[in-house]
Amino acid sequence: MADYVDDIDRAQARDLKINAIEVSTAVARIRTAAQAEGCDDCEGCGDLITEARRRAVPSARRCAPCQAVLERRAYLGKGA
């Protein structure tokens, strides 16, 4: 009986690992697609990202001023 329970525990652990890998893979795929697409509106301020910026950085998710603030904060160690 104990061996049977151990087998079930191992199978459940294996299934959990497989599910975690599948979820991680799906999240990575979604993030990659979102980054590749970029967006029209800035995630920081909501203003329209200029056409010039979208041409220069197709994956841009922030307008140039918001991106500059984000990078400055990261450089100074203050987070986003």
C-alpha cells in the first residue's frame, strides 16, 4: 500500500512540474509576442507613442520621455 501511495505522490509531483513548465512556456510566449508588437499608447502616461519612436523601436511600450524616466530611475537604483 505504501508503495502505491509513493507512486501516486511521484506522479502528482511530475504532473505539477510539467504543468509549471507549460505555464512558464506560455507566459514567455505571450511576453515575447507583446514585446515584439509594441503598442500605440504609452504604458506610462497613456499618450500616443510617436510614429518616429515606433519606427525606431518597434517594440516600444512607452513614449520617449517615460522611457527616459524609467531608465534614469533604474540607473539610480530607485526602481520603476
